[in-house]
Amino acid sequence: MKKLFASTILAAGIVGLSSAFATMASAAECGEVTIANMNWQSAEVLANLDQIILTEGYGCTAELVAGDTVPTITSMVEKGKPDVAPEGWIDFLPDVVNQGKKDGKIISVSNSLSEGGVSGWWIPKYFADAHPDIKTIPDALKHPELFPAPEEPGKGAIYNGPSGWGITRVTAQFFKAYEAEKAGFVLVDTGSAAGLDGSIARAYERKEPWIGAYWAPTALLGKYEMVKLGHAATFDEAEWKRCNTVETCADPKPNEWPKDNVETLVTKEFADRAGPALDYLKTRSWTNETVNKLLAWMTDNQATGEAGAKYFLKNNEDLWTKWVSPEAAEKIKAAVM
């Protein structure tokens, strides 16, 4: 009996040590991880979510680093850093992404947004209701007087995002393609995410006209109902890659803005050593509706990306536990609940 008891204790000890060694091995495999924290709300909360899950659930040493669509993905291809881009809007620089994948520098492991993202030029719904004839970009460009530029009397204004954003690059190319300057418009650089959001909020509060670049899912489009304008042509993929997404291309042609593929990208070097942590990134994907609700809560509560990530973990256990192993789920719950 004593021998049996001793054997049981020894076996339990071995199991415990095995589990501990497995955890240490997993952490060692994952190691230090740099995660691109891009400067818009959905990307920020997803980066923070990945940091928490990789750190608490998989023993990684995860660090957030500042990022943006174009410079981040370009750096991943050319320099191998950062390790992870949680929300990569890859259609804004298809040549870089495709070449990076072809050369084995980066790997797409999942669709961040299961339904893709929606970008384009938008007008407020109240304005669309008042002007039912304006349904497309060419329709709007016929009426610069309806969209007065704040600092250039007699001109119409089209609002653009800050430098570094993919939608900023495409909007600048569309501005040329649709000959907006010739039509009497100027392109307004809003300077930052807050500047772009503020221009929409001010217009809405004053019930003033507005036209410019934006995307979904976002809390702002959940709060302010906007209508996406149509285009003068059906989607031409070759033209999109040749010029609509290339900043230095001088002769862009009108095109449709396609639904965006939004992917989680990792470097090949990280994928090779990530171990079980990579399984999480391969599984993690959420819908626009889920994101909209989370972003609306963050906006209403002036929450940071970290606070939004913790709120999501506490209130959506049925969703995120499907992304991780049972062991990781218990560790994450212990850390944030």
C-alpha cells in the first residue's frame, strides 16, 4: 500500500513536471513577440487582445510597437519586424504583400475580419436623403458648391485620412483618377485619425455636407449613419494593382473600391518558432458586427485598446475561448477576470 501511495505521488509529480516543462517549452518557442499596434480603433483593440492572449495564455513576451498599414507591412517584408500585424489591410499594397508571400518573408494566417472591410468615399445619410441624385462619386463631383471647402471659397472639399493610411493613398489616387481638382475640389489632409473623425462629427452635429474617405467596421459609422458612394466603373483588379494603390503612379483610372481583405500577417521567422501560439492566430477572427459593438462601447467609455480588449474578454467568453486551447483559456481567465 505504501509502495502504491509512493508510486502515485511520484507519478503525479512527473505529470506536474511534464506540464511545467511543456509550458516552459511553449514559452521558449514563442519567445519575444512584437505586435504592430496601428493607429485606428479596431486595429488597436485587436493588437491589445493579441498581446494579452499571447502573454497570459501562451507564455510569450509580447510587446506592442507603433505601426501603420504601409510602413508596417513593408518593414515585415524588408526587415522581418514586427513579428505580427493583427489587422493588415493588404489590398492597399498588393505588390509588397504578394512579393513578401512569394519570397517566404510573410505568411497570412487568418482573416482578421471574417467579412472583410469596407472602404470608400462617404456622405452623411441626411445629405443623401436631401440629394437623391447623388449616388456615385461622379455625381458628387458635379457639385463642388454643395461641399464647400472651409478655407478655399468657391471650392469643394474632399476629406482624406492621415499620411501612412492605405485609404489615404487610394483616395489621393482616386482624386486624380476622377479629375476632382478639375471639377473644382481640393483634397483636405485631416492630419490624424482624430482629425478625420472630428470632421465627420462636426458635420453631423451641424447637419452640414461632408464627403471623404472612411471605412467600416468602426464605432463612428455606428454612431453617425453614412452612405457609401458608388463608382463610375466596375472593379478592375489590374488597374487597382497597377495604379490605384501606387502613390507614385501618375495616371490612375477611375475604378471601384473593392471589399478589403483584412488579414493577420506574421513573419516567417516568427511562424517557425511560435509553436501553439500560432494556432491561436490561425483561429482568431471576428465579424464586423462584433467589432462595431466593441468599438461603440470603447467610444462611449473613452476606453483604451487595452481596456477594450479586457472588456471583450470578460464579456465574450463564448467567442474567444473557441480561439484558444482549454489550458490557455483558464490562464487568460485567471489573469483578466
